[in-house]
Amino acid sequence: MEDVTLLIFGASGDLTARKLIPALYQLHCNGFLPERSVIIGVARREKSDDAFRGEMRDAVAEHRAREFTEERWSEFARRLRYVQVNLEDPAEFPRLHDQVEAIEKDAGLPGQRIVYLATAPALFTPSVEALAQANMIPPLDEADRLRVVFEKPFGHDLASAQELSHSLSRVLREKQIYRIDHYLGKETVQNLLLFRFGNSIFEPMFNRNQVDHVQITVAETQGIEGSRGGYYDQSGGALRDVLQNHVLQLLCLVAMEPPASFQAEYIRNEKLKVLQALGPGRSGAVSEWAVAGQYAAAAVNGQRVRAYLDEDRIPPDSRRETFVALEARIDNWRWAGVPFYLRTGKRMPARVTEIAIQFKLPPLNLFSTVECEGTMCDLVEARPNTLVFHIQPRESITLSFSAKRPGMQYQVQPVDMEFNYQQTFDVEMPEAYERLLLDVIRGDSTLFTRSDELEAAWRFCEPMLEAWSSKDHHPELYAAGGWGPKAAHQLLARSGRHWRVPDLPDGGS
Ligand code: BG6
């Protein structure tokens, strides 16, 4: 791998301290960072290299406490530099250019650069344009010498996403643009592709003949506490913040066709086709197939949790959703008629991300099904087979099926077969940002979102954004610590289905 100069714009921010520098430290410790590569923090505040190193040291000691040693840190810290630049002022970029060149010369670096925009989205286009004005964008035939990484949000609706892509395309080529969706960096998410396309026995079951429906849940226990409130309320909400990106990316991986080869463009093409075939699960108004919820005050584990409307920087009359559930369909040959139920929310009972594929029941129910606790058994309805990808926190894959309960009768008891990452591999799961940063350094864009995928995802969300921006719309309240509003349950109940209650042996959160 070639040595790189990695510039982090927005180096004073939370993302840099919490995720980026700890991930780079870990890559360094594991020997993945090219030998002479340098990391330059860029931000508005005046600061020396040493002051920046000191701040980052504390951040790594906090966020990588187990791996942190002073010895490794001082080796890594040699790579860190700081350049003070007001990113809002293009006139300061030529100085940035000079300083970066001087650092590269000093370190003997070839000028292979990565710019990571860990900044407010309002600075995306101006920063890229200022880079161009300062001659920091290489000519087309040398486009590979620069990669630019963007953190979400990429727009706040279809029109703004298109506008952003358009303005970036005036300066950068698509292959230089790396849009991060950190969910794709999670080990368990990547394993989805391997599970489906690296084994021969499961893939034939992933279709409308075998599958009754699919459920994807991204639930969080945290609310919108602290300083995040204002931004979340103005530009976020569960739909924009998590569903449009993380949940739809999970959906793509579970529903896509096998790619012709395991290369970025082939995989992204297949994901795009899923998004293009994605539509509302029911015809009619948005309320027929999607539900917006907002958490209300409640006692959670004996503690009073405040309502979204009482959080800091949230207007008392906010109509912003902190929960979304919906029924979608994928109108293609494989999935026609199979409902995909998606939900995500804040202040749920547990932090859990999972994808559950529920298969059809056997055509005849020949046996009586029992559910037993200790020696007590109850007759229950037959249970369908379910394949669950537990993305977090308990990283595992479970297949539930029916087994004969020992005894003189044919009694069926649902049982589980589980593959658990920790038990099988006994290794620390790498953090999503480690994998994704390494991929940018390697120039591998497989796990990054392409502009057409992004637009197709926004297109699917548009009707909800529109309906929920109306003054007459009010999200349905749900008690903090619960699984969402009533309407979310009715969404499934009307077809005789119900949301899974994720099984969390340790209580979960
Ligand atoms: C982020 C959202 O993209 O993902 C946050 O902005 C959310 O609101 C987070 O909490 C969830 O990520 P993870 O990895 O903790 O599941």
C-alpha cells in the first residue's frame, strides 16, 4: 500500500476524537497503516502539533482503553500534525496547500491524499470548491491521487442530495468520492454477503416461495440528549438519521442478487437494483404503510426518562419523529409479494440491530407444538422457521426450527441453532471505522454508497418526508422504553403478523 497523507477536516469535532483517531490508532497498532503515512488534523482553532496530540491521546486512552499503551501511542503520535485553517474561508486554502506540501516533503510522502470531511454538511461543497481553487484537486488523469470521504447526511431529501452530488461532480469524479455509511463497516453486516453467497444451502431459500416476510430492526435505548437536540430536530428524525441510510443498506444486502464478482461496482449495481424496485408495502396514503412516533416521558428501569419534547434544544411543539416503522415491498422476481417490515427508534427497551427472515409455515400442521419452561409445557401455535442475523450487540446468527420433544408423543418444541462470533472466533470485533478507513486507504469503494444508490434511497423516503412535513401531521406518542407506538403494531397485526421481541439473554441494552 502506498503511503498517504490523510487530512481530517473538522479535527476538533467529536467524530475525530471518538471514532477516527481511535480507529487509525488501532490500524497503526495492527500494522495496517502504511509506514510513513501522516495524519493532519485541520480545524479553525489555533493549536500546536503537540496540543493536538495531547487531545487525541486522551481520546484514544478513553475510547481504546484496552489497547492503549504509552509506548504505542508515542509511536503513533509521530504521525499526527495539525494545521489551523478556517474551512469557511477559501482564501486560507493556499496556505493549507503549502503546509501540506511541506509536511509531505519532510516525511518523504508521494502526495497521495485523502481528505476526510468530518465537518458540518454545509461545508461539504465549499470545502471541495476551495480545494479546487487552491489547486489541491489533481487533474483527471491523476484522479486516483485524491480521495474525499463524506460523512452523512448526504442531503436531507432527494432534491438536496441531487444538488450535492451535482455540485461535487463539478470538481470530483465519482470514483474519488467515498460516502461513509458506518453500518457497512460492521463485521456482522459484511458477513451477510458471505453467508448468502459463500454458502450454497441458504441462498435458495431467500425468495418469495420460502419467505413469509422480513423484519429489520435498529433499536436504540438512548434518546436525543445533550447538544445533539437542535440538529436532530431541524434536519434529522429517525427517517433521515437511520432509516434512509443504515436500514436501507441492510435491506439491500439481504435482498440483492448475487453479484457477478466481488468488486465494488458489481455489488453496488445489485444494491441499486433493490432500491429501484423498492416501494410502499400498501397503496394509498403514507399512513397506510408507514408510522412516525415520538417518545413520551416514562419510567424506564425505575428511572424517570423525559419526553423528546423536554430534551435540550427541542422546540416544545416539535413534530419530529424519533421512531419510524414501515411496510415495504421489493417489486422484482425474487421478492414480489414478500413484505419487508422496517423499524428504527430511539428510547426503545434495548439496543439491538437485527434482521429476521421468517419462513413460511409447513403446509400441514401434523404435530402439536409446545413451549416449555422447566417441567411446565403449554400448547402453542406452530412456529415458523426464522433465520436471524444479530448485528449487535450479541453478534450471532440463529436459525430456529422445530424439534421433537423427548417423550412418548410427537410434541414439537421450537429450538435454536446458533453461530456466535465471540464463541467461535474469540477475537475482538474490529470497529466499523477501522475497516472503512483502511478501505479508503486501499482505494476500495465496495463498502461505500454510490450517488445513484443514495438518490434511489431518498426517492423511496420522499412520500414520508412530504407527508410528515405537513402541519396536520403529528407523530404518535410512545412511552420511552417501549417498542414504539400502537400503529406500528397494527401495521403487522392487520395481516396476522407481529414484530419480533428480540431475545436478549442479558437484558440487552
Ligand atoms: C448514526 C446516527 O448514524 O448511527 C445516530 O446518526 C445513531 O443517531 C447511530 O445513534 C447508531 O449507530 P450504532 O453503530 O451505534 O448502531
